[in-house]
Amino acid sequence: MVYKVIITNQKKTFPIKGLNELLNGRMYNFRTKKYHNPVKAENDKICLRAIKKYMPGVKIDKPVRCVYYIYAQDKRHDRANLCAAVSKSFADALQLAGVISNDSFDLYLDEEFHTDLSRENPRIEVEIIIVD
């Protein structure tokens, strides 16, 4: 079984922030003595919204592989930064949505990335493949 999720932005910009913005977004709250990252939280929310749209009520108990097709708007970010940010946020959002129980080594098996440019329609397409 294969599920497909498409992550887009209505503003015609690349839907999520890259790894550099993710790393720079980490902030320390002196009152709670904890770190938080609003940039990562926003990326997760964008991925979660797409997962809920394309996979409503889906629960997967078997291991999965994800194939990412990343169509960037421009060459501002390098490919590795985009892949890392997309992978982290999407895997966490799958877990937040309850599609997978966790993104551990045993359940979230493998990832494959394909990158290209699409100035008119920047987006991320993800195929979630259930491994039997």
C-alpha cells in the first residue's frame, strides 16, 4: 500500500523552512528553563496539516519507507539542508497525527530523496510505502 501526501504553500513559496533556519530558530526560555523552536513547530504544523488532509484516519502498524520529491522554488538552500528539514518535520508530523506510533529505527525504515526546481509550483510530494 502506498499513500501520497502533497505539501504546498498558497503563497507560491517553498512550503517549509530549511535546516539553517531550523537550527537558528532554537530559543531558550529562562522562565521555564527549556528550549523551544517556533520555526520547527511551524514546519511540523504545515506537514501535519497536509497529512490530515491526505491521510484522514489512517493508522499504520507496519514499517514504512518514505520517498520525498522536493520541488524547490529556487537554489537558495542546498539540497541536503532541504532534505534534512523535510525529513525531520514530516516524520515528527506522522507521529503527531497518529499515523505511525513512533519514528524509531524499527518502524521508520528508510528514506529516499529526489530534488528539482519548480518556480511556478514549489512543493513537497511524499510517498509513504508500507513494507510487509
